[in-house]
Amino acid sequence: MARKKVLIEIYSCSNCKHLSTERVYTSDSFEDIVRWLCNRTKRKKNEISGYVEWSDDDPSIPKWCPIRVKEKK
């Protein structure tokens, strides 16, 4: 049986299965800050965003994303 490549369209890293988050602790105990990391990349710097609050919009998908498909012009 032949394998087929399936492309899934995502609009934010929050929809990606390779996203992991770490809690960022601040002096204000009521802040809910997380750091977004990519588990798929082989880069040493795998940080997508270092400071994401619950009320913030999702950061954009980085250009170095390993599963990003180059768009044809």
C-alpha cells in the first residue's frame, strides 16, 4: 500500500500537535503567562514566543517552521 502525504491547514501554532507550553512565573501571581516551544524543529532555538498571555492573540507561525509548506506563486 502506498503512503500518501496529507496536508493540514493551520492558522496558528496553537492548533499544531508539536506545540508545547511552559508556564512563565512572574511577581504577579494572577498573571497567566506561557512560553510557546516547537517540539518538531531541530533548531537549538525552538521558541515560538517567550511571553503569551491568555488574553493575547496567538503569535504568527514562524518562518522557520519545519512543517510549513512553501507557497507556490
